[in-house]
Amino acid sequence: MSICLLAKVPEGLVLATDSASTVGDPGPAGVLKVFFNATKVFQIRDLPVGVLTWGSGSFRARTVASLVDEFENTDEVRALEAPELDIRALTDQFWTFMCRKSEEIFPQIPLDSRPHSGFVICGYPGSEFFPEEYMVDVPTVGPRRLRPPIDGEPDFGVNWYGMTDAIERFHHGRDARLFDVLGNSGLTAQQADAVNAAVSEFQYPVLFAAMPLGDAIDYVEFLVQMTINRYRFCVGAEICGGAIDIAAITRKDGFSWIRRKGRRANVK
């Protein structure tokens, strides 16, 4: 399992993940093994582009990390140059490549029954001042843009994926299961909406539009660590954990590692 975050602030993007990879059994055995050195943040070549991944960490004998490495070494990607970079076109290439791999590895399995892996592809297009971010869910959901401009202005904020209940409780005062509980308790839709409106008063506001990049780095590290601690101390398998990987992408400096499997780097 995973916890992945993407923060978008005026100075750039920050990507952060844990390093746990869970091997599960659909039967009564449940979790068979958790590894703690999975890679879930990637740079595409030397371009100002990053990739986050969550969900299934492997397609049978191929880890997602090895598939991303194969993608970035295709002729089409090796020919890309930063000044002419089109993030949407690169996302389309990535989507096509990963879906082809899914078909090659699971030819007899229906799409909805195959392992699903989520990805965010993000970075700076050559012609734009602000970055772009796209999400895909291989093999069923094609590219869609995250945080497109609103009335011509950039939309700053954070997206989180994977095991997110701890973050949702911290920010919103509840997690997504509240709506299922309210529905199962016999409340009408109107009553459930009223409860949700009351709970929303407990949400913590965060000023992403004024947040410096260094604070965004601290912010995502805090949320990933909080999620890791949730699974460390609460009952259940420790399905989030290991080292925290953090990278930043800015127009000036491109992609840079802030923390990579325990090694610290200087923040510019």
C-alpha cells in the first residue's frame, strides 16, 4: 500500500511518498509480506518531470519501477527536450505504454480484474510558467488534468492518494467512511448533508497560495510521516512505512531530490 502526496505552490511542485510495498493474498491469508524499499517517486530522464505511483506495485514479474525505467528509455522519450516539453503529450505516451504492458502481461484477464496502478505525471511544459499535473489509473482511466487554472489563475493545493484516512481526519475532521456510516445508520440524505456541513467546520485551512517551497516540503513530509505512524501504532498490518522519498520540481532548477531513501539534500 502507499501514501502519495503532490503539493502545488507558487514556487513549484513537491512530491512525497512512503516506501512500503505490500504483497497480499485475496483469500484468508491477507497480507503475506510488506517490503519497505519500494520506489514510488521517479524523474523522467533529466527532464523537469516527476511521476508518483500508488496501488499495485508490480505487474506479475515486473515492478512498476522497472516499467517506468523502460518507458523513459524508449526512443520517443529519449528524444524529448525540456524547452519543447508537452506534459499532456508525455502523459498520453505514458498511458499508452503502460496500457500496452498491462495487455501483454495480463492478456486473458478482464480490465477490471487486472492489478490497478495509479500515476500522477507532472512537471513544467516548455511554454508555460506554471506546472501541469495529470493522473491516470492503469488500465482503465485515461489522462485527466489535476488543478487546471480557474478563471485564468493557477489552482494551488494538495492531492493525496492511497491510504489517506489519517490525512482526511487531520484536515477535514473525518474520513470518507463517514458518508457510508451515515447512510447505513438510517439518516436521510438531507440529514447526512447537515452532519457533513457541521463536520466541515472543523477543517483546517491551509494557505497554499502563500506557502514557500520549503514549507511545502515540510508539509508533505509531516503528512506522510503521520500516515506511517498511523499504521505503525494502530491495530493492523503496517502497510505504509519505510523511508520517505521527497522531490521538488521548479522552473528554475528542474527536478531535484530533497530526500531519497534516507539521504538528505540541500534545499535551494
